[in-house]
Amino acid sequence: MNAHDTTDFPGASDAIDALARLFEGEGSAEYFGEAVTQAEHMLQAGALAEAAGAPAHLVAAALLHDVGHFHGTVTGRDLMEGGQDNRHSHTGADWLARWFGPEVTEPVRLHVAAKRYLCTAEPGYFDLLSEASIHTLRVQGGPMTAEQARAFEALPGAADAVVVRRWDEQAKDPELATPGFDHFRPLLEALLIENA
């Protein structure tokens, strides 16, 4: 069964269970050239956001930013091996929008664009990228032009996406201990949209 098929997860509480299954299942796979699994990476990002005192919606966005890697015709592995962008930021945000509002989904949608933006807007940011992140940057369009960067800055959620992106880059430490998914369950449940 496709973990992103919501037919079997119609309610809000079921949505959190579906996410938990993603972290336990597909999330346990390697994270495309990094020293952590996909789930470890996402849990680290959420924990970093929490440790920074971020508001709940940004903790959720950091925790869930890569759910789009878990499915689709072009997987995260394809992104690394074949040089085709899987647009995981968009597919993940679209899927999450069934249960979460734009304060969570838009930073997810824009976190790839935020990497491209930061490589243009901040001298030295490129040097912080891992080898795998440099590879995906090329596939995802490379650093933005100055015009693209200005357009990005005007997007709703862009500033939050930049913050999430910084945690994303830091969340690749094989020695960093993080809480499990259940630690974040109450925070996620509180953010679910009504009648989801």
C-alpha cells in the first residue's frame, strides 16, 4: 500500500498514525548519501527546531519537510542516481495539506527553493552544504538568479522556509540523539486542521 494513499486514513488521528508508519517504514531507509536515515534526519530537524524555541508550526514543518521523498514515480533514490528532480517539497506539502494548514505546508513546499535562495543570498552558504546536498542542488536548478531570489522573498512562507532549511542542513549528525516520533505527536495533533 502506498503510505500516501489517504483512503485508509480518513480522520485526523489516523493522519498522525500514517505519519508514524512512514517514519518507521520508508523512513528507516538510507538518506541518499548522508550518514543518517531519512527518519533520523527529519527527527533531528524537528528536534533542532524545538531546541531553538521555534513555534509549533515550524517544529512540525522541520519534522515533516521531507515526507515527499517517501513516494511517487520519482523517488529520492532517483533524485540522487538519475539527476531528475522528484519535487518532493511540492508532493509532500500537497499531501500534508489534507491535515495541516499553510503555516506548516508552505515551509515544506519552499524548503528546496530556500536552499537555492540561500546559495545566492548568503556568501558562504554553499560551503555549508553536504556533498549529497550539493548534488541535489544541481538537479533542483542550482542557485537562484538575483531576480528569482527577489521573487522568492515575496512568497508567503518564504522566511519560515529559510529557517527550516537551516535546520535541514544541520540535521545530518549520526551522533545526535533525538526523541522518537511519538514525542512530537501531541504537537502535531494540536496543529491538525478542524474536520480533517
